Amino acid sequence: MPGDPSCMRTLIIAALILLTPLSALAGDWARYENGRFAYGIDVPAGFTWGRETDNGDGRTFRDGATRLAVWGANHGEDSFESAAYAAIGLAGGDGWQITYEAVTPSWASFSGTQGKRVLYQRMVALCDGQYAAFRLEYPATDLARLDPVVDHMVRSLTGSC
């Protein structure tokens, strides 16, 4: 019954439970900087840092069923756009149903689904035929909760020449 103190208490507790994961992810971010390709990205609080790759191009991070990979590479294509379309094609070949893509000369983003999982990948052009990228894979049930996280990461992925 509205106005019932026990009902209000239950609603407040439920709201706090629902908001806690979002506030934890929106809290302190750490910055990962890659020396080999001169790019950086903010990593949400709560993600476990994996070790740097053997070739020094990036690192992986985990938070439960959510996996974040960040890396830099030489695109080896005619253009950054060609490299982005090749990445989209590879994701499709791996079984991801691509639902969104945007490719420009300086950045590219795409997303898709595979069963009950979601993929979001962002790439930014660097100097001399290089790019930096991140790929976030997570359960579809976390889509609304991770949308602001993805937005922050997109803005934070930067490189320098």
C-alpha cells in the first residue's frame, strides 16, 4: 500500500541495491597508458587488471562476466577505414550479429550481439598507420548499466603522435 512505511523501506532498499553497481562503476577510474603505441584509456573501478601482453600492445581487464581488451596495432590496410571495416568483418565472421557501425577517417565504432552477449568495439586512428582500440564484451542483462561506462571509455580513448 502506498505510504506504508514498510513498503517505502522496501522501495528505498531496492533502489539502493540497483544503484550500487552503477555508482561503483561511475566512481574512481584508473588510467591505462600504453607506451608502445602511445595511447591511453580510462578503466572502470572494480575491473581486475590482467598482465601486459608479451608484445606490449595492450592489456585485458575483467569484472565478472565482463571482459575488456585494449590494444594498439599497425593497421596494415590501405587506410584506417579499411582496417575498421576489416575488424567489423572479423567480428561478423566470429558469429557476432553486427547491429551498429560507424566509420570515419579518425574513429570507428561498432556493436553487436551473440546469443545473450553484447560486443562494443571502438577504434581511433593514431599516427603512421597505427590505431588504438578497446573491445568490451558483456552479458546483455548489463546493457543499461554499462551504457554510461561505454560512453566514458569512448571519450577517454586517446592517442598521441
